[in-house]
Amino acid sequence: MTEPDPLLKYREQHKHRLNYMPWLYWTLKPKHRAWAEQWQNEYQQYLREMETVEIGKNCFISPLAHIFAERGRTIKIGDNCFIAADCTLHGPLDIGNEVAINHHCILDGGRVGIKLHDQVRIAAYSHLYAFDHGMQLDQPIYQQPVRSQGIEIGRDVWLGAHVGVKDGVKIGDYAIVGMQSMVTKDIGEREVVAGNPARFIRYRE
């Protein structure tokens, strides 16, 4: 019985590492970058054929992420972005350049959509939902009308791990949201906030 090629076994583990730590994609040595680019080109072409997805240059999208963009819910991804494993993205989403979405994040654009400006960093397990249910007592929650106002995240914003952002929120440029915070209202430019609900701590200098 022929033994498996150890280089192929290593490559599979390398792919697994990239799925969860995709920033390593841009540090690969040339001999690894060659197969990794082919792997990404093939997968990204598959996504373009299956979903209404626009993907910029030099991006990494984990095949273990869940990308859903039916007609009318387009996902646009700018240049030099990465989307890690076990994320769920449902359009409409407009993702700028140099955006990082780490593993196990959920972004659901509802009807209006989510806009991420350039250089947004979203840490693992963060959830952004651009829709909400009514809460009246005259009918069950699941039968309530669903609203969607949209979410906008400004340039160079950092959302820490396990952050939640509710529908209708706008986060200004250069803001930082601390780990495990729940954002229920707008955040101004350069504000550092944390807590549930998120509250102002100081300005980013």
C-alpha cells in the first residue's frame, strides 16, 4: 500500500491553518504562495458562479466560511480582505478594502445591508444583524414584522471579540469597541467604548 505524500499532508494542514489564521496568507513563502493562490482563485471563482458576489484583488476567503448572496442581496468585497473559517455572511454587504473578518463572525445584512469601510477589523465571534423583530404581545415573536435599517462601520474601526452590533447602528471612523460589548446606539469618531450596553470610555488618541 502506497504511503501518502507527506508534502500533501502538510499542505492540507497548512490550508487548515490559513482557514483560521488567514493573515498568514500574505506571509507565505513563494513555493507555498503558488498553490495557495491557485486554491483561492478556484474557490473564489466558484463563489462568483454560485452567488451574487464581487471579490476584489488579493483576497483570502476561507472555503469553510458560509457565503450567501442571492439576487438582490449582493456581497461586495474590496481588495486585500480576508474572511476566516466558520463565518456566516448574508448579503447585502458592502465590504471595503483591507477588511479583516475573523473566524465565527456573523454578518446578516437584512434588507438594507451592512457597510464596512476600509480597514475595519472584526475579531472572532462578533455578530452584526441589520434587522430586528417587533415585540408586541398580540402575536408570537416569529410572526412579528421584521424591520431593517442597516449598519455602517467606519474606517479603521476595531470590533473586539464577541461584540454584538444591532440594527440601525452607525460606528464612526477610528472607533474601538471592547471585547464582549453590545452596541445598541451610534458611536462617534475615535470613541473607545465597552460594556453591555457599550458606553464611552475615552477618545482614541
